[in-house]
Amino acid sequence: MTKTISIPVSDETANAYANASIEDRQKIELLASLRLGELVRGPTRSLQEIMDEIGKEAEAAGLTDEVLESLLHEN
């Protein structure tokens, strides 16, 4: 089950998301959901361990460094 929430972001981030393909939006949503989930559950592991795991899960879902970089620089 999923729910929708609203989070303020920078104009650049909002524009990059709005201009992303549906597939890229789904990847961004997955990454954000994973990260927020880790934050609200509390850090039982080091930040580095959490970031490594999120990175692996995001990459497995197709969200590579190249995709992230291109999304950040799209206008």
C-alpha cells in the first residue's frame, strides 16, 4: 500500500521531476521512498551503510549515477 505526501523542494528539483519521463519519475519516487523510510525508522546502522544499500537498490531498479546526473541537469 502506498500513500501520497507533499514535500517542498527547490524549483530546480521540481522542474527536473516534472520534465522526467514516467519511467524516470517512478525511479525517483522509489529512491525517495527508500530514503525517507530509512530516515523515519531511525538510524540503527551508519549513514554510510544506509546510503550504500539505497544506492544498490536504486541501481538495481535502473537508477544509475548517469540517470541521476542527467535528471539534475535537465531543464
